[in-house]
Amino acid sequence: MKREPPSAPGQPPGPCAGAPRDTFCWAGLALVTLCLLAINHFYYLTNTRVPTYDEAWYLETSLHFYHALADHDPGRFLYLYKTAFQTKAPLISLLPQPFYVLFGTSHWSALLANSLCLVISNLCLFLLARRLFAAEVGLMAVVFYQTMPLVYGLSRTLMAEYALATLVLAWLYLLTASEGLSRGAINFALGVVLGLGLLMKIVFPIFIAGPLLVAWMLRRRRAKPLAGAETFWLWRLCARRPLAAIAVPGLGIAATWYAFNLMNVLRFAWENAYGGIAAGYSATGQPSRLLLAINEGTSLYYAAAVLLLGLGALAAGRKRLQWKELISNERALFLLSWLVAPLLAVSASSNREIRFVIPVLPVVAILVALSIFQMGRRRSLQGVLALLVLILPLRLYAELSFRPAAPSRQTTTQLGPFVLFSSDLGWAHSPDSKGAWGQERIWEAIHRIDTPDGKPHYVIVGVEHPFLNANMLSYLSAYTPSNLRFTSLGYAESSADRAVERIYRMDARFLLMAEGFHGSELPGFLNQVNAEVRRRLDRGELPFRLQLKIVLRENIQALIYKREGA
């Protein structure tokens, strides 16, 4: 006995596998998810690389939120929430709170938020592909997606993009489940997820705008929109007014933070994508964005699979999944609309960071899965093709998930410009202890020589190194509430005079400088004024005197200066 599957937005129901096969796919999904959770849990325990930059900032803010909640101080929590980041949405720092309550404050506890996102993203991607095509496609898409380097790399660090991709998947599944925006309760749920997505990252609408437009156009083409079967008056209203049902709760939730920070975050988002900040992440000599997306995003193997299997499936012209119809029907339009707006936005940006493309990688996974089930006439052939596609990506996944037997012999194997195997692919890297220099000793030393008086005491950090910067030190000090506040000379500051003005404006009590770094170790655009500020200190032009030197690694030292009379 066969059943009819749910349809895509505006798409008539099509054939699908029977219940036993569906049950098998659900069991496979559970097994795959458990394996991924176990491997990530092992990774969380064995990787001791120190969080830095944005991740450290997210973690620091999450700890401030937790301390306010633990102290039963809702007023302070609300203040911290509305002033959090000011240039970045705050939801990522709220996600670890339940895990802090259950397991205490630690980096491991915070990363459990990613484990929750992994479960949700697997479920939503499976349901989405199952609804559009078939359960087998959904299962394969989950496996392919979660074994892409960018995906599992970001699942092992507390960055907003992995959770953003999860919310995009949840939103798109709900969109297909709304049956052409005709189900009021789901329309309202779309609004809730929209609000959460905006609180995760302001670019969330870019990833959902295309599919929403497709669903709206299909709804408008109907002679009479579906009225819905809900009995609750609100759901009936949401079925009749879907755009309002989405916008009102979405904007209402987002306004809890954007009402105080909208202009700041818009300016920062523009600068980060197309302005001066983006230019700092697009230095000459870097690989092309496409090459980065292949090597560090999908891996060469999945990029090749999309090309070869896709062409093979088109050439085969089989009808098991209505491939010929797929290239002209609503399901194809849905997938294409998912890709177009984000890829146009990324292509126009000068920022070469590839983590921003993760919400469109599920499309690649779905296309690979579709190609396999299109080319394989028999189920045995489909299984063989799936295994052949997975062998090398799983080999790379293993290399980037476990400590190498001989860390000193880590190498990268390439085929021309393409990476075949490596223990470090940007966001994805094998577990290590890089940067674990005991930086907490800096905070402890400053705390010892400080004289607390109930006011914030600022520590200006005059170095921006991946493993020594203001974000990292703020995070390390946030585990124990104190009056010390770490900040930089100014983001990408290019004027030593403005940096000195900032020192006086912040009424800094301490300066932290560093010596021993080679020039190539320091990001140039973030360290333009360090040397000049250090020279002014050495010439006695600033009222700070050297108090301590802390050896971090080999010839690298942290120099702690204290303001005279403080």
C-alpha cells in the first residue's frame, strides 16, 4: 500500500516510497545523527584550541548573560541583551544558557548548543527533501550536508552561521509544509522563525526571500487560495493574510533587540560585506572565492559529484524522480530561488570569508542525492553510487575529526589548486591545542596588581593576534566576574593619534603590548598602530610604566603597563 507525499509549495502530490522504506530512512536518520553527535562530542573534548575573535566575543557575552540570570537580576539581563554587540545580533549568545544551567559554564557546555542545532538541521533537511522528493533523497542529503568541511567545521565552534543555517532549513521546511501559505498556524510559525533568524544574523532574509517569493506567486496563481482547516480564529486570519502572519511576529521578536541597534548593525553589515572591513578580508594573493568554496566549503569531492552526477543524470533522462519535469517545475524553482539571492550577494561582496555561504550548502547536498537516485535504475546501484560518492568525503571527515597520529607530520595533499586531504581546512581542522599558551595568566596578573574600586577598569590591548587579542582575554576573564574590561586600540585603527586618544577617552588603567611576534604572524590591517604606540611608551610620552612581562611561547612575551598613580 502506497501513500502520497506532502507536496512542495503549489506542487501537486507525487509518488513516493511506501511505509517500510520510510521507516528505514527514519532509522537511518537517527543512526546518522547519533554518530555525528558522538564524533562531535569527542571533538569538543579533544580540541583545546583557544577560542578567539568573534567566537570569543560570543562566548564572553554568553557568560555575562548567564551571570545575570544566575544572580536573578532580570534588569541587568535585559540591559545586557539590548546592548549586546550593537553590531551583531545576540541570539547566538543566548543558545548556550540552558547548557550552562545543566552542566556549568565551559566551552564544552557552550558547544552543546551546536549539538542541538545539528539535530534540528538534520530533521528539517530530511523532512524538506522528503517532502519535495523522497525519503531516500532526504537521508542522503543529510549525510552529504553534514560531511562537508565548512558544515562540520562550523558545528565545532560557536559561530552564528551554523545556527543560522539551521534556522534557514527550519524556515524552508515550514514554508513547504504551509501548502502554499494556506495553513495559518504554520504561517505564524514562519513568523516566529523569521524573528529568531533575524536575531541570529541580519542577513537571514537573503536566504529565504527567493523561496517565499515563489510560494507567494504560486498562491496568487490559484483561482481561489486555500482557506485552511483551522478552527482557531487566529489561524484562520493567518491563512487569509499570510504575509502579515509572517511579518508581525517576526518583526515583533526581532524588535526586542533591533529597536536599539538597527542603524549600527546596518552600517556594520554593509562595511563587512562591501566596505572597509570587507577589504581587510580580501588581501591580494588569496585564492579565489570559488576555489575557497570548493576546498573549504563543499570539498572537491562533492563539487565534482554535483558536476559529474548531475550531467550523468541529465544524460540518462530517467523518469524515476521526474528529472525532466524537475528542470521546469516548482520544485526546481524552489531550489533555484534558494540559491540565487545569496550567491548574488556573496559574489558582489569583497569579503572572502566563506562561512556566509553555509545556508545554501543543503542545496548542493540535495542535488547530489537527486542525481544518485536519478541515475540508479535499481536500488542496489543507487546504494553503490552513494557509497562511491561518500568514500573520500568520509576519509577527509575522519582526518579533520581526530588527532593525527604524528602531529609534526601533518601535510596537505593537493591536485593542482584543489585540496584532496588536509588536517586544516580553515574552519575545519583536526583537534589540536594551538594557542593554548596560558593566556589566563595575563588576566590573573592584572587582577593581582589592580586596586578594585567598584568601577570598570579598562585594559587596552595593543596587539591583534589570533591567540592574543582583546576578545580572547575578555572571554577568559568573563568566567569570573570582575571590574576589568579588555578592549583594543580600535578596530583596524590606522592612526596612532586616534589610538592614543582612545586610551585617554577610555581612561585606561592598563596597556597590554606584546613582543616577539614576526610581522607575518600579525594580520596587517588589524595591527597598523601597535609599533608606534609601543615607541611612544618607550619614549615616556604616555603615562604608563611597565609592570610585568609574561612569557607565552618561546620568545613571545606579553608586556603589562600600568597608568601612573592608578
